[in-house]
Amino acid sequence: MEQFDIDRARADTPGCERVVHLNNAGSSLPPSAVTDAVVGYLQREAIGGGYETYDAELPAIERYRSALAEVLGARSTEIAFAASDTNAWSTAFWGLQHTGAVPPRSTVVVDRTCYVSHYLGLLQAHKYFDVTVAVAEADADGTIDLGSLASLIDERVSMVALTHVGTHRGLVNPIEAAGRVVRQSGDAIYLVDACQSLGHLPLDVSTIGCDVLTATGRKYLRGPRGSGVLFVAERLIERIDPPGIDGSGAVWIDSSSYELLGDARRFEPYEASSAVKVGLGVAADYALSWGIAATSARIGELAEYLRAGLVGIGAEVLDGGERRCGIVTFRQSRRSPLQTKALLAAAGINVSVASGASARLDMEPRGVPSAVRASIHYYNTVAELDRVIEALSKP
Ligand SMILES: Cc1ncc(COP(=O)(O)O)c(C=O)c1O
């Protein structure tokens, strides 16, 4: 941990002076570079005009495309801006429905850490298109069971939609190995929810072998709220005709036809915050300046330190998994998770509560209605984690 320039990380992050922020899986503290870029852009827009500022600053507005392509090992033509992870997911999923790539009465396979908004979309698909959802089992520690995954994939399966890191516990699913299983089992589309792993863990879409990847900007990437990313592999772009198209992603040819753009810009609406796009690009560049592997290593070490401290005071750590990350979930017998959150808030420490309603397929069978979620970023310190343990040690 000594090699990491923690002074620079904290000096770049004004929020560190005010709070111990362990809600990075909710929304992390942005670095000044991101906030300054967003605020500066809005100010220039206010005095220069929205369209005029857009024309003058297009390279900065478009930077997210190549910067995120670098983060993900993708081509910039495969990257689309989205307002959130869920927005990215919906655009891809319903666009695949339109073209019949995910046809009515087909099956979508998910894992047990599937996030609420993705599962809700699948329930809608079930309600209106008779799509069936099959759930791959997890092994004893909660990780996707690859044997179960393989056994579920047959010719009825149109999509396999897996979660890299769930919202509610710190295990990392083996999405690369799962990708190999999907590829060997047929032609199903492989979608990965990387919402909690973008900026947190190294991601390479070629190694993962995914067709679609969705993520958000505000979490571990430290981008502005209202930003997200949709990656669609070049080979799949033509098979997605997204809902809600407008004149920037498609061309109105004549009274009976339209043509979608050939790259990922077809997934983007005309109207979105240019300031937020600028901020997303700056956040991606900033993440690259640290290196995602170095970031991930530091986060992982801090998280293990916190887990050991929690075990030391008798708290129950709820993160299973062979590979774990910066999301630390736990509970104490003497307080409810909400009481723990309030206790820590009073000590100037932000944590959140992971609720079963966000991850029913995993939390319900484990008998965990809710858990305290302390999600660590690289700008956190051992001293901050000691403060958590000290606050929790109170009777
Ligand atoms: C694992 C996971 N997937 C998807 C989402 C949805 O992200 P968004 O709120 O950006 O739509 C979340 C949000 O917490 C999440 O944790």
C-alpha cells in the first residue's frame, strides 16, 4: 500500500477532508478534475449558449468514447453514452427484442447476484413476450457455478446476462470463464453487468468475450451522476434497434423508412448533458492515470483489512467468494443495519444498507434481509477504517 500516492489521491478529492466516504458502491467522491470540468462547462454554456458551446467544445464532450474504450479494451465506435447502467441495459435489451435477437418465448439466463432493475426488465419481458428467466446456481460461497450455467444453455437461450460484482456483497464473479462457457454452448448473446466493477477492477471486453457490457459513471469510476456507458461489440450493433430513437442516432430517409447509424452512436439520444459527458471523459482519463490494476490492488488490500477488523470485533462478514473486492458487507447482532448506518453517520462515516429488495435471488435464500455495505475506494485510508472499527466497537 505504501507505493500508492495516497496524498495525491486525497488532495485531488476535496470530500476526503469532510467525511469518511465508504459509499463508493453508491456514488463515490469525484476528484476535483471532474467537478471542475462539469461546473466549468456549465458556466461556459450559461454565457455562451448551449449549442454554441457544444460546437466549440466537441472534442472534450466526445472524449468519453475513446477514454472508456481504453478502460474497457474496446473500440471507440463500440461505446455509447448512457444516463445510467439501467438506461444502458434497457437500450440494449429492448433493442434486441425489436429485432428478434431476443425473441418472444426465448430464455434469458441470469446469475444469483442479478440486480433489481435488470430483473424487473426481464419480468416485463416475461409479462409481454413470454420470455422465461432461468437462474444459474451459485456454489457454496456464492460464486456462479459454471457447471450449472453450462447445463442451462440450450437452443432456447437467447441471452446470458451475468453480474460481475453484485450490488450487495463483495464477491467477484468469474465473468471471463463464464464467457468461455457461453461461447462453447452456442450463439446466445452474452451481456455483462459491470456497474460495480468499472473503475474498480480491470475489465477487458475481449478477454471477457461479452457482446454487451453496461456500467454507470458515478460509482467506482468517480464520474458525475447521470452518466453511464453501454458497450456493444461491433458484431452485434446491427442486431440492436433501440427504443426511443431520434434524429441523432438515426436518419429519417422518407415517409416510410429510417436508417440507424452504423456504430454505437445509434444508442444515444440527441439530448443529454454535455457537461456530464465532459465529466465522464475526465473521470475515465483520471482513472487511467492511476491505472485500474493499481487501483484494484489497493482497494482489495484495504477491504481485507476492514474485513479482518470486523471479524476481530465479532461482526459477521457476509462477503463470500473466492475473489473479493472493495464492497464489504456485514452485520452486528446488537444493531440493525440501519442503526449501524446511523451510528456511523454520527461519527462522520458514510456507509449504506444493502437491501434484499435489490438482490432477491441471492439475499433471500441466504436469509439476509439487509446488510451494512461499506464500499472502499483507493482514497480511503487504514486510519479511516480504524475509525469505523472504533465506532462499531461501542456497545
Ligand atoms: C450491480 C448493479 N447493477 C446495476 C445497477 C444499476 O445502476 P444504475 O443505478 O446506474 O442504473 C446497480 C446500482 O446500484 C448495481 O449495483
